[in-house]
Amino acid sequence: MKNVMILTGAGQIGMAIARRMGYGMKIVIGDKKPENAQTISTILNQAGFDTVAMEMDLSSRSSIQSILAEAQKYGPVTMLVNAAGVSPSQAPVEAILQVDLYGTAVLLEEVGKIIAPGGVGVTISSQSGHRMKQLTPKEDEQLACTPAEELLSLPLLQPKNIRDTLHAYQLAKRCNEKRVMAEAVKWGERGARINSISPGIIVTPLALDEFRGPRGDFYKNMFAKCPAGRPGTADEVANVAELLMSGKGAFITGADFLIDGGATASYFYGPLKPKG
Ligand SMILES: NC(=O)c1ccc[n+]([C@@H]2O[C@H](COP(=O)([O-])OP(=O)(O)OC[C@H]3O[C@@H](n4cnc5c(N)ncnc54)[C@H](O)[C@@H]3O)[C@@H](O)[C@H]2O)c1
């Protein structure tokens, strides 16, 4: 038996975190695209890790339960890395809400039922959640605490109240941060911790889709004018995950960490501030 890491989303960010934290563990990798899971699994196995690839769909509770059942065959689940998601240029509003918002909520709930004492998790949110205007305290609480199966019935998540796919993505990522706060209370009862990381522009296939999409110039301008003057890398996100998931982060739970090269700061108080 080995301690088990569940990695959902076999992309660049997920792989970078798995490489940093998954040594000596069994890493169970789930992705909607089985070929992505297999590719990352092969790269990691050839680098000395012990991984297995599975097809899984974050938007489905039964699919999440299946990967958890499979993972538990190898040993206690002590780490969760959720780096699965779709971006505003990749999917319509409904799919973004179903995967990024509902799916993440279900995953945190289901893993929270089985995470081993001392276990840790991170879920990848986004700077987008920080950029959206503040919600009311009531709306924030609804996103944090509404039972997962009722989330998509909330008034603020109805299609008539959502402008476009970017707005849906922002709401989903805001919800991720709030969910992490509410779940941290429950995970704490098991002696486990859960946090979220909100990256800015990180060069991955998902970001490259954005650069080529309708908001491509907007994103290129964003990293050119942010204080760091460049996009970030998945390995820099793994630096934050290492802090949160290691003993050094033992007092950190229910928190969200922005790593965006200062883009959000510039959006509010610098050259990236929208005109008018
Ligand atoms: N790259 C960025 O600039 C950036 C910025 C902020 C947040 N994020 C977030 O980081 C996370 C990881 O993205 P990435 O940049 O590593 O992208 P990526 O494209 O490298 O990886 C995302 C993976 O998620 C998988 N996926 C999509 N829908 C799924 C589903 N329903 N079930 C299971 N797997 C699914 C995809 O197949 C893909 O393998 C996402 O949640 C994304 O929103 C990325």
C-alpha cells in the first residue's frame, strides 16, 4: 500500500504539481480526455513516478466516485490536486458552470469524505474570480454553502444573468474560492487541509487556446502590462502548491493564493485598469 495522490486534469499545471509533490506516492490521474491522462502518466512514469491513468469527467458525480473508489484500492488518499477545467474560449456557459463550478464543488465534497488524516488538497481557481466585482455577502454564502446538487439552480447562475463565457468562468472560479472556505471547515474535522490557487496567465494548452481565441489581444496585453511583464509557468504555480501542501503550510487552510505576476493589482490600480 502507498499513500495516494488524486490528480484530476492531466494538464501542465496538474503535472507540475504532481512532479513536485507526488514522489513516493501512487498518483491516480483522471482526465476527460483519456489520451491526456495517458500522456502525462507516461511522462511521469518515465521520470520515476508511479502513476495510473483513468478516464474521468469532473462534471459527473458518479465519475468522481469511480476515480475515488479506484484510488482507494492503492492505499489512503492523502493528496488531492484538482487541475481540471475548461476556459472561456473552450466551452459554452453551461459547460463551464457544469465542469468548473459544479464539478469542483462535488469533487471537494466527495474527497472530503475520504481524505486521510493529515491529508492536503489544492484546487486551481483563477485570477478571473478576483477580477469580477464583489458579490453580496448572501451570494457569497450561497456559493460557499448551497448543497452541490442545488448550486446550478441559484438565481445568480441562471443563463439570463450571465453575460458571456468569461462571466461564467469568473463566477465558477469565485465559487471555487468560496467552496474551499466552506470545505476547509469539514476537512478540518478530519485533520485535513484544502486551499485554492488562483493563477494569472500561465502558458499551457488552455492558455494558448485563449491567446488564439477572441480575447487573444486582451490576454497578450494583460501579461505585457502586468508588473511581471510576462506570463507565468506551471512550475511557478507548483512553487505555491508546494508551500500549501507541505508541512510549511500546516497553518494554511481555507485560503486562496493569487499568483498572477501582479495582473490583478494592475487591473485595479495600474495600466490594466479598464477605461471609463
Ligand atoms: N493556464 C492558465 O492561464 C490558467 C489561469 C488560471 C486558471 N487556470 C486553471 O487551471 C486549471 C488547469 O488548466 P491548465 O492551464 O493546466 O490547462 P490544460 O489544458 O493544460 O489542462 C486542463 C485539463 O483538464 C481536462 N479537462 C477538461 N474538462 C474536464 C472534465 N470535465 N473532466 C476532467 N478533465 C477535464 C482537459 O482535458 C485538460 O487535460 C483549469 O481549471 C484552469 O481554469 C489556468
